[in-house]
Amino acid sequence: MTPNVTVFRESMSEPRLEVNDALGRRIVTIEKVPFLIGRRVESDLHLPSAEVSRDHAEIVSTGDAYVLNDRGSLAPSSMTRK
């Protein structure tokens, strides 16, 4: 199953990710930036899928917004906002 990640931020709250993958649906809080996403166990968001690179992507802050940067993965990264 290809992981699906949605980022959302309610006013005055920590940004969070809604993750839907083989492990099910879960909410992950972005507690630091950069926030690393990948297959490595050490990643802030560990996605144990063969479709995810070890160092797949990172989320960084640009002030008011968060940006998803692909880290050279073979499968392009994308993010849906809510």
C-alpha cells in the first residue's frame, strides 16, 4: 500500500500529519523541523514500505507555512493540505 500523508493545522495548534498506510490511520504531530520522513527507524515519521526511500522527504518551516522537500527519492513526494 502506498502511504498517503495529509498535513493539517488548526489555528493555534501544532501542525499534524494524518498518515494512512499499511499500519492504518494515525495522527502524527510535527514536533520539530526539519521533520524527517522515511523508511529508517530513526526518521521522525517511519514508513516501513518498500515504496518509501530510507531518506524520503522532510518537512521544513518557512515562517507561516510548512514545505515538503523530496530528498531524492525514486517515487516523488507530495502532500495534501486540509
